[in-house]
Amino acid sequence: MSIALLYERSENDENGIKLTAQQLGIELAFIPFRKIALSIGKDGFSAKTKGKDYTPAFSDAKVVLNRAQSKNRRLQASYIMEVLGKKAINSSQIEFVCYSKLRTLLNLHKAGIPIPKTVFVPCDATDVMKNGREIHNEKDIADLFEAEIPLSEGIVIKADAGTHGKMIMLSKDRAELEANIKETKPGIINPIGVVAQELIEKWFYDLRIIVHKEAGKEPQCYHTAMARAGFKDFRTNTFLGNLVFHSKLPQSVQDLAVKCGKTLGEGTDAWIFALDAMVDVADKKNADEEFLKQQLDSAAQAWTGVQKVKADETRLTAFEEWNKKLEAAFKTYKATTAYENVNRIIEESVEQNQRALVFHESNSCPEFWENTRLATGLNVAEPLLKSAQSLVDS
């Protein structure tokens, strides 16, 4: 029996998992899930691409690392593997919960974990009748949102299954609110209805916190989070041009993150999550904003060296050599005075406001090789592989 790595495309994270498995002495089988034909019938089960039969890989695997990037494919993959008698990290139940921001928040709220106030209206912004006539519901939906969240403080409209900041829109007045609701259409990243949240005054950063569990052991929260920072957009997302730093976590935050993991992973022996959290800083700011912006601008200049390596296509053909260049560039970036200053401000802010933390999302298949690993020092491939090995051993 083996551990299989299921993936859509072999990107940096998958190459990092392969490299880490070699270093840990863990043998992996590989399942390129995206272009496999899965066949079920009187002849049994088979899994084949146009050029190769992967049925033995499916048969021999006991545990599957599910790295499909599409949320729909990932949910489907976990369920298929479990029906075939395999264990997946993460399980299909976890994927079902994490697929939806609303389902994630419902589970966290039930466990008493702080979340932003969230309102869900199952009605779509526009209904299309059989005769083609459109019924616009944005005004009624806006009324329902305003009754629960003060518009003067900002209302955030979100796609329920969105990622990388897609379809997250801030409304500061009634016209914006109605326009943003109207923009929210049913689709893969927003299957039904409209989700709204209060705007958290998180200042200029948010946190990505890693929690994981091996079979037979207590769950753990890694002591350092990745902080995504910048003033370019209210969505502090690296895909939107913001920078990454690290932040050591107070024990109270680590304990709360473990509680999140236990809640989302309930009934599962091994799991791993990247939790997204915001600190409701409000007016409790511990640095002059102009000074902070200057430091972020200086850090951004050093960040260009990292970006240049990230864009180097040799990562596809000579991953280990490319990775050394990436690590060197990141080391240079972290050694700058600007990085140290911003890092200090973030850590002091987290310490000062640790009781004002709210969790708003959980990623069951986090990207980690380029940013999380180099900012925090945690190679997520290690707990991922060790969790899988613990299931094999059990």
C-alpha cells in the first residue's frame, strides 16, 4: 500500500511535495487526475489516460494527497477515493465544508469561534423566467443586508466558493451595494444566493495560519503565521499585489486556531488547514501610517527580486536549482530593514489585539511553496506527508 499524490498539473507545490517526500524517504505514486477517464461497470473499475493505465496506482494507494486545485474536482476526487476504500487528505466531508465560505462559517460559529457577522440570502440577484423575463431582486436583497449590517461601516459582498479575491466587492453606499449584488451571478464560484459580511477594520494585513493533525496525535498550530500586507486593496491578497511577511502567534491565537481545526476536521483522523484570519484593529494602530506606507514601498522594491525568480520558467525543468534561487531571493528580501520594520509592527499589532481575531475562511488545499514556506519557515509538505503516513501506519 502506498501514498498517492493526486493533482491536476504539476506546479511548484506538487514539485515541493515530491522533493520533500524524497528527503523524508516516503515513496509516492502519482495520479494526474485531470485527464484520467474513470470507468465503472460490470468489468469493475479502471482509470486510464490516452497513454497510460493508472488503475494500479488507484488500487495500490491507501492514502491520497488530494491536490486538485479546482474545488469541484477536489471534492469529487476525495469522494471517489473514499468510495474506493481509500483515505484522503483532506476527506470529502472536509472538502464539502471548506468548499463554501458559508458552510465554514456556520461550523465555526456553532463552535463559538469568532467570525465576522455574515448574512446569506438564498435568492439570486436576478431570476430569469421561462419566457425570458428577468426579475431583479437586488433592491430587496440590499434591504435585508442593511437591516443586519450598517452600510455606513461598509458591507462586503462575497462569492461563496470564490478564491484569490475573486468577486469580493466592498459597498460603501446604497448604489454600490445594489450594483455589487447585481454583479453576483450564479456560477461555479457562487452556486446560489448572495453572501454579505461586515467590513472588519483589519488595517493593512491579515493572517494565514496553518493547523494540522496526524492520526493518533493531538492537532497542532504552527507558531508563526504568514501575514499578507499592503494598502493597495482592502483584500490583502498576494494575488492582488500585496506583500508577505511573517508573524509569531500568541498562544491564545494558536489555541483558537486548533479549536478551528478540530471543528472543521471533526470525525477525521488526519487533516490540514490554512485558516484565514483578520485582526479587528479598528483604531488600535501601533504605528504611524505614513511611516508604514514608506516601509511597505521600500519592501516592495526588494520584493521585485523574488518576483523575478518566480517568473523564471526554469522552475518547470530544473526545479531544485530554481528553488535555491528562490530561497536566496527571499532571504535577501527578509534581510531588509523595511521587512524587519513591517514585521515588527504586525507582530506588535497581533499581540496587542489578539482578543480581536476573527476567522473568515479555511483552505483545505493551501498553496505554500513560494510564500508560506519562505515567510514562516514551515514547509507544509512535511505535515501533509506525515499526516498521510500516520494513516498508512494506522
